[in-house]
Amino acid sequence: MPRRHSDRAMEHGSVRARGSFARIGALVVALGVSVSVSAWPQSSGQRGTKPRTEDAGDAVSLTAELVVLDVTVVDRHNRVIPDLGKDRFVVYENGVRQEIAFFSREETPVSLGLVLDTSGSMRRKLGKVVAAAKSLMRQSHPEDEYFLVEFKGEAELVEDFTRDVALIHDALDNIVASGQTALLDALYLSLEHAQKYGKHRRKAIVLITDGEERNSYYTRDQVLEQLRRSDVQVYAVGFTEGLSEAAIFRQSESRRISSQEKRARKLLEDLARESGGRAFFPQSVEELDAIASTIARELRTQYALGYYPSHPEHDGSWRAVRVEVLSDKERGPLTARTRAGYYALRRDSPPSPRE
């Protein structure tokens, strides 16, 4: 039984200072527990459920069978490679090579969630975090849309999806660091919100945190499963260095990483790997500007690869996906990053695009 938190987490249809929310979910209500999250719009959690209509300009003509992967390609120095042709890519599903039916490298807009740790342990970093978030938005596609979540003892949807950058900037200027850290709750609900309410085919979350988890209802496994059932890429920035008093610096300047820091880093790395995003572990807040530029560049220069699975059974099973890029003499080995896989539609599921 999770610890009981503020009653405002379960307010029905409550209107907060910078956003409005609905009840978090019937299951939690039925259990009679109060969860450490401000109440959010309820989601069914099913792929393809879209309360908002997608913009026609950034979506391919998809069918229920077409699988579309967003792919980032980098060289050995982690530099983005934006100019490859379709013939350089090989796609595998469950180890079987697939025929690429759709290929695009056009820049398209993104539905982007900014998920910021505003717990007390982030107080000294918060000014730089806010500046980096604003820098990221300045470098993004003009049709990108954003939502903003802050989390401390609970996760709060501060500003819902909007293309009005000024609204997000104003909200960023008013966040205050205090309290504990409901990291897993913030991740679970942000993934759900981006998947259900993002209008663009491409969806991503930028998470900035120190990785400390103290106050969540949802578990790590639940968060990862939610990620696998969504089409959201996660870019995680973790200030995990020195978590807990067990982090000991040696005279050689190498250090013994505490078990708490290892867990925090593994969670952020798993999120990035499963979703095709990327994890960053800066040693200083001064690195945030460069990281924001890197994330903006990667989101703008992704390839879209589509294929019809050679074994299209509607059995709801997990399908592991791998993308390889043929290297060349000039650039050397290249690495493709994309999501780890997807769940196939079930036979009794209603027809919907796989995006």
C-alpha cells in the first residue's frame, strides 16, 4: 500500500493555477489510495487512441499494418548523420529482415513534453535547467507543440499542449524547487499524456532530473511497460553524480559509484534505449546548453522508416526491432538508434494506424 499523500491528487476536474485536470484513474480510486500525482486527463493506455486529430502535414498515409520507426543515425563521435539514402538502412523484426516500404528524411514537427525535476535537491540547478529548456524551444521546429510537467512530491501538469512558446516560458519562470521526488509518477503520466494528446506523429519527452526517486506510486517496471506501449522517445538528462553519501572520491579523481546512482543511471539509460532516445549525464549544469542543442538537432534530423511486417499476426505479442546502417569508408561505422520494439495489434483490437 503506497503512502498517503495530499488530497488534491484525487480532486475530480480540479483547476490548478496553470492547468486543468481530470481524475487520474478508476483503478486507483477503487483501491482507495491517494497517489502522489496531480490529477491528469485519463488515458486508456492503448496505442492508436487519439482524442486529438493529427496534422495531415506530418503524417504518412498509414494503415493498421504499417510500422513506422523514427531513426537517429550517428557516427563514432556521436555526430548526427542527416543525409543517408534508403538503401543504407536494413530493418529487422524478431531477427527477420523486412522490406522498407516508406522512407523519409524530411524535418517534421514534434509533440514534446518538458518534464522537469523541481524537488529540493535540484534547487541550485533550476535556473540553468529553465534556461536550457528555453534554449531547446528556440531551436525547434516552428510547428512543434509543448507541454510542461514539474515534479517534486507529486507530478503536476503545469501547461498543457500548446504551440505558444510564451506560455511555456511564463510557466517555467514561475516554478520553484522544494520537496521530495516523484520521478516515476512523472514519467508514467507524461508518457501517457504525450501518447494520447500529442497531435504530431513524432512524440518525445525531455526529462531533466538528478535521478533520485523517493515518492512515487508507480514502479520502475510499470514505467518501462508504459514506454513500450507508447510511441514516445525519451531524452533523459541525469545529474546523478554523487547520489547518496556513499559516493566516494578517490585521490586519482576516479570515484566509486553508489548503488543509488547506479540504479538512477540504469533507469535513464533503459528509458533512452527502449524508446530510441538518448541519456546524458553531465558533470556540470554548464553542459546543459550544449545538451539542449544536441537534442534539438537530433529531433530535427531523424529518418522515418516504414515497413509491413512479414509475419503480421494480430496476437498482441512483443516484436523486437533492430535497424542497421551500412557504413562507408569516409565516415566509418554508423549507429542507428530507434525504439526497441512494439506490441502487435490484437485480433480483437479496433483498426488504427501504428505510428
